[in-house]
Amino acid sequence: MPILLFLLWLVFNERITVDVIVAGIIVVAILSFLLKKVGLWSMQNDMRVVSRIPAMIGFVLRLVYEVFKANIHMIALVLSPNPNERIKPKILKHKNLIKTDAGKVALANSITLTPGTVTVDVGDDYVYVHAIDEYAEEGLANSVLEKKIERMEEGL
């Protein structure tokens, strides 16, 4: 976190000079000390976040792929000769194994970002999802994104 704070300090300043760098180091040192004293920062927490960066990158890349794939499906659905015959909306209750609130939010937002699905409700071990057709239902049943979120939660 100190490195991130220092980088933000440099970004928000208009110029990079010796006095700005020295002032930034002093401000970041004081902030880091105070945050550590009140228990809002520790090196162990920073290392846990850094160790999860590859899993986070994998999750974002897979999310982009799933959104692209769902967009192609929605285009095919809308441009089909009889889209009303293929559209069969339903509400699904999907059981998940996500432990943390942040993981549940990530799953719910991922579902909503994917065209053809909208998260309706999130509970302790389930997610209610409105799906536009069977394709969206199948994607939810075989959720790779859920596995990626579980991988990010490992070691908590």
C-alpha cells in the first residue's frame, strides 16, 4: 500500500521534483504508520493481495471472454428468424460456494455484466438470476467465473 500511495501522490502532483518526492515520502510514511497503528494496514495483507494478482487477472480475462461469447449469442438470438420462439425467460436459483461478501458481489456483477442474465437476489449460498434462454442457464450451471472467484478466495 505505501507504494500505491506514493504513486498516487506522484500522479496527483503536477510535476515531479525533489521537493515533491521528499514530501511524498514523508506523507506516505506518516500515513502508513497511522494506518498500521489503527489496524487498517499490514504487510501480510498486502502480500496476500499481491499473491492473488494472477488469479484476478485470470478472472478478468475470463469475464471478458464470457461477455464477448454472450454478446455473440444475443446477436444470433435477436437476428434469428423467430426470436420469440427461442426466448424463454426464467428465474433460476443457483447454488454457489463463494464464502466472502466481495466474492459474492463479484459473482453477482459478473452475471449481470453478461448479456442475457441479470442477478435478481444474492443470499448466503445462492444467487437468483433472470436468464433469457437455456443458453444462459447452461452457462450459469457450468460457471467458470465462479471457480475463478473461489480460486481468488483461497487462503482467506
